Amino acid sequence: MSETQLWLDGNAVAGLLAEVFEADVTATVRTCSSCNRDHAIGAHRAYRGAGVVLRCPSCGAVAVRICLSPEPRAT
């Protein structure tokens, strides 16, 4: 499995980001605090697991962490 098969671009999690930020933020430009480069959120690499981690496409530094928790069960 190649490294590019492990991640999607940030646009793949646009719906989740819209739930968190209550707006479409994929076109929003973010300046990386590690490499100081500017990239749209949609260009970041999205790694999915128990949540989502967005990483800078230039240096790989963590930009956003979103933890997903299960829906509460009805009793």
C-alpha cells in the first residue's frame, strides 16, 4: 500500500468540517505554523481512523484533529 492510499484530500471530509465549523471551510486558506506555507483546508491531507486528522500538504504537520464519538444510545 502506498502512502497516498492512506490519505484523502481535505475536500473528502467537507461534510464533517461543515458540521464542526457550521460553514464550508475547504476554501479557507491556513498558514502552517511549522513551515509557514499557505494552503486551502481542502488541500490538506485527511487521515481517517477513530477521527480525522488534517495535515499540512507541504510538511505533514498536524493542522486539525477531530475526534468522532458514537451517537448516544436510546434507552
